[in-house]
Amino acid sequence: MKIDQKSKATESVVSLLGELGSALRGHRLVKRMTHEDVAQACGFSRQTLSRIERGDPSVAIGQVARYAELLGASKAFGLKMPQKVEPTQRRVRHTSRERETARKASAAESTPAVSA
């Protein structure tokens, strides 16, 4: 079942995606690249490229990232990946007892209360 992503996105998300799409379009135009050039290099259709530039929330983030990388505009995301993961940032491994306790608590929350 396909979900309509446009109806799920808030106005602020749509606005942010529109700004990102406009920025990427600007980079593409400065580099004098056509939709066909970019779409062929990235491996997706011109329609997908157009949807990215319009800020369509249903486009996969991987496609947006691939487009930004091709343009040399990946810094437009403003994200810096850590070089090394610190021990405090690693995934927490719970004991089997802790997992069982969490599972029971979750099940108890989702079970409706029966009144007598």
C-alpha cells in the first residue's frame, strides 16, 4: 500500500525541502547542467530530479543525497559525520532480563484495561 507522503509532511518540512531543492537547483544551474545530464549521472529520471528541486517529500533521501553529491553540494545538508564513534554513542546492549521487562511493560501499556 502506497502512503501519500505529501499529506504526512508538516508545513515546516515542506518548506525546508523546498529550500533544499532550490539550493540544489541553483548549484545545478551554476554548473550549467541540464536535468538530463544530472538524471543520467545519478541514475534516476528527469521527473525525479524535478520533484527533488520542487521539494517533494515523497522522494527518497538517498536520491537527494546522490544529487547533492554529484553537484559537489553535499555540504548543503549541513551535517558532519563523526570520524570515530565514542563508546557512549554506541548502541546499548540490554540483558535478556531487561529486554523481557521492557517487552512486558510495553504489552501492559497496549492492553486495554478491563473494568468489572
